[in-house]
Amino acid sequence: MAGLSTTIPASLKTALDAEAMRTGRDVSSVVTSALSEFFGLPVHTLFQVSISGALVAGVYDREVNVRSILEHGDFGLGTFAHLDGEMVVLDGRAYQVQGSGRVLEAKPDAGAPFAVVTRFVPRLQIDIGPVASFSDLEAFCDQYRSSGNIFYAMRLDGHFQRVRTRAVNPPQPGTRLVDAARAQSEFSFEGIDGTLVGLWSPGFSSAFSVAGYHFHFLSDDRCHGGHVLDIAATSLRLSVEPLTDFRLALPESEAFLKADLRKNTAEELAYAEQAH
């Protein structure tokens, strides 16, 4: 987040304080919303490319490039064309965690079949911990969700005692995600500083997204990362943004248009999200 210092007329300051009190929001949030409307840059909006069911069905060719993804958000996650690793979008940059464990900053023209991003504007920042496991992390984050019917972006920064991640490897074309997941690479890191980039999606979104929590990790030195399987930390800084505007861009590729996406893929997707 960038800081802003400015001088405004007393009348505007009075109106600003009154709006903050009326809505229960802080002044920063009110100013952000006003500037967002003035410049036409949406905030509290989750932008998604394609649907999770397409990935499950083996539709993971290039649908959009990284440049286009970053035009819609500076925080989020996804994957790359041909399932070549995990995507972590943090502070306006996109990183690729490959199955070899190598981490690269993605080039603007790198292709992606699926991504979910937002312009991260947290409404809440608080220290939590200790966190002993992934289920512990979910329980902590649950305390700061006021609804089960909207989306949330969650960022956690700090020193991790342990982080376990995975990264997918490119399978043969057309391989279903559940089969590709069986050949994923898994990594364990200890005593590492970094960030969890997370999204929580409501149950009704399972038809087109990953319901529940979905976290990717990136180390501060940008050398390690991946889809999070488990963590442990003494204390973490949690930042939370409720997201009430959802926008979905569907691909126009022949593979997507001709794919049979009628099947309920929630179980296969849940399997692919786990350790193997």
C-alpha cells in the first residue's frame, strides 16, 4: 500500500470524517473508494480469468497474458499455460514457481489459462498467532470474515517456522488436473521470511472457482514459493479485504468453447489442491 499526505479544505475534512463515522470505515478506506470512483479504477473487485472446471477438464492452454492480468489487479494467484508452475501475484508483480522449485518473475507476454486477482486494499490489519498448521491458519482467518457469502483477499506476512508447498509440472496435453496433480513437486522450507497470498471463496462459487481458502507462498528473497499445503509460524501480520464485486472473463479459445464443462468438478479440484 502507498501512503498519501495532502492538504484539503476544512469542509472536505469535515465531510470525510462524517462519512467515516457513518459507515464505520477508516478515513483511508473512504478516500480510496472516492479516488477509485473518480479515476474509474475498481477496488474491492475480484477479477477471474476462466473457471476452475476448465482446468480440471484439461483446458489449460494460453488464454490471456500476464500483462492483461496485472491490468486488473496487483494481488492474487493462478497458474501458467500448460500448467507450468504456480502463479503468485504480489505487489503488482507476477511470479512463476516452477515444478523444479525455481522462481522467476513472469514476463508480460507469459501465457496463463486461469488467474484470480484484485487491487489489494485491506480493511483490516492485525497480528495473529501462533499458527501451528494450515487448519490453524483457516481458524484464525475465519474470525475476520463477517460473511460466508462474499469473497475475501487475505495477505499474511512474517517469519515462518515451516512452510510446505507444491508446484505442478507440465503434463501431456489434455491430461485432467486430477492426474497432473499426482506428479506435482513438493517442497519444505524452514525458518523463512515471506508472504502468503490468499483468497477465500464462498461455497456457491465451487461451480467456477476454488471454494474455501486458497493460499500461495512467496519468500521475501523471491527464491522459494508455491501452492501452500501446510505452515507453522509464531506470529503473522494478517491483512484482510472483503470483496463484494466479482467479474469473470471467459476464454474464447476453441478448446474452452468445445469442452464439456457440465460435470461437477468440486471433488477432483479438492483432490488436486492437496498433498500427494
